[in-house]
Amino acid sequence: MITVENLTKSFRGTTGPVVALDDVTFDVTAGSIAGVVGPGGSGKSTLARLIALQERPDSGVIRLDGQNTAGLDPRRLRVARSQIGVVPAGDSLIAQRTAAGNIAAPLEQAGVDGPQRRTKVGQLLDLIGLTDKAATYPDALTPGQRRRVAVARALVGEPTVLLADDPTGALDPDGAAGVLTVLDRARAELGATVVLTTTDAGVVRRIADEVAILDHGRIVEHGGLLELIQRPAGQVAAAVLPDIDPAAVSTTGSTGHDRVVDVVLIGFAAVGALLPEAASRFDVAIPVLGGGLTRLGETPVARFRVGVTGARADGAIDWITERGGLVHPVPAGIRGVAA
Ligand code: ADP
Ligand code: MG
């Protein structure tokens, strides 16, 4: 468990202090993957450096498994830091060393002997899916492969926390997907708690269990991803759920539905069957007017705008709600002529 309480951090700028983090509070459940999402300049890298205990906040506290890291003496601080594997942003490999050599470097520094080192490096190359690139130098690896080696290097000390600052930044979609798979394996196979920062909601969709949205140094939303998407007006919902094109409503709306609502459906059963089953049970038509389907991790999730037409339209909507569908009124101003 990582607990971040009231963190504040400013830097001296040319025209006065720059507040990088402003009273940031959130926590990350042990064994989960947490995504800190925000645009450039929102404070992600600053937060990552503070959680990695590389820098100290101006005020506020970071707890690792309940331990307050603020008052640690240098020896204990070293121990605490060794619990956190850091994947730096950007390219960070040693150009003169092979993939295996890069992963071995921190082990050499720690005085781990040759046979143990080779075993560890072999395990990590397997984890990142690059066993066949062990003897390859960074300039002959793709950017995504290089980033995977950087993740392996961050894992050599068997950290309980893996911290990755923008791990998919500047990668193509395949490269990004490969890195995310590796982070997911680090959590699943090594039990690491993963904290990553990103500008990309797609990253959150793909692997995050928990999310914190950072904007101008402030946390605007945080919590479990599946909980947060249930707040229709929330930023997480807006970022990860399929968009609804308002134009779709006004055109179809003119045919006159009894009700027009937005529905969020979570899970295979709901996404696959809830709307057609409601339509047949209540003898109503439920055409989809907009929205679409996505996946959050392994979970299919849909957000649809639907029309509901028939004498028992209200009953059908109540039934959908009872079965776990999240039904929201269409936000004011874009319902068009549907009423
Ligand atoms: P992000 O990683 O989300 O792009 P950063 O944490 O790098 O955001 O930066 C947040 C703000 O703090 C920015 O305005 C940035 O210019 C400023 N900042 C970050 N680090 C420093 C630093 N070492 N010195 C001065 N300003 C900094
Ligand atoms: Mg950054």
C-alpha cells in the first residue's frame, strides 16, 4: 500500500515559484496497477520522483506499507528506496552494454556473484520476452524493446513497488502494448505494485485497476477504475468510455423515442445481453443511437446512447438498472428533438 498525503512541491521558476504539486492525496492498493494520468506539465514526473524517494516534498507525507518515509535516517532511506524499482522516462540504457549487460549492471554494483547474476538476468529476460535479444546492443533494439529492458533493470532488486514514469511515451502502439504486457507480468508474476504515469487514457484502459487524474498539480479524481466510470460526469468516465457523438441523437431523435438515455454496461453478460433482453421482455424497441464498446483490462465495457420506444419504456429502463446497467439521463442541451 502506498499512501500519499497532502504532498506539495514547488520549484523556483524564472518569474516566481512554480507549484508542481498542490496538496496531492491518494493511495494505491498493494498488488494493483495504478495509473496517474495528466497532460504534460501537470506534475506527473515530480510525483514519480517523490514516490521514488528521489526528492523530498515541501510538505506532506508518503507512506509505504504504513511507514512514514519522511523521517527516515539515511540507512533506512536506502532500504526504503531499494523497495522501489524505477523505470526512468525516456531512453536510459547504457549504449555500450548488451540487453543482458544492462540488466546485470545494478546486480554487479550490488556485488551479486556471477552465477546468481546470470540466473537473475535470464529470468528477467524471459519476463520481458527478450531472451533471444540477450546479446543485442540497445541501438539494435526497437524503442519498445529498449523500454522493456529498462523495466527489467528496475526489477533486479525484487522491489515491492515498480514505478514507471510515462513508460509508453514516444512508443508506437505495438511498442507500447509490449511494455504494458511486461508491467502487467511484473505485477502478476512478481507481485509488484505498479505505479505508472501517462498522458494516454488508452494506457489506463488497458492495464490500470486504479487511476488518479492530475491537473495542474492537483488530483481531480482518484479511485478504482470500475468505480470511477460509474460517475457519468467524471473525468475518468470521459477519458476512458466510448464517446457519444451528439449529432447521432438529433438525427435519430426526430423519429421520436419515448425515452433517450445513456447506459453504461460493465462485464460480458451485461454488454452482451441486457439491452436485447430488456427489449424482448418489455416489448419495446431499444435502438442504439451512439456510443460504443471498449475494454477495461479484460472487462468489456459499453457506453451507449439508446432510444427506448414502447408503452413499457419506463419499466424496461428500471429493469436495466436493476440488472446493473448504469442509466443516466442525456446531459441537458444535446437531447435535441428526441423528447
Ligand atoms: P509532467 O511530468 O506531468 O509533464 P512535471 O512534474 O515534469 O510534469 O512538471 C510539473 C511542473 O513543475 C512544470 O511546470 C515544470 O516546469 C515544473 N518543474 C518540474 N521539475 C522542475 C525542476 N526541477 N525545476 C523547475 N521546475 C520544474
Ligand atoms: Mg513528465
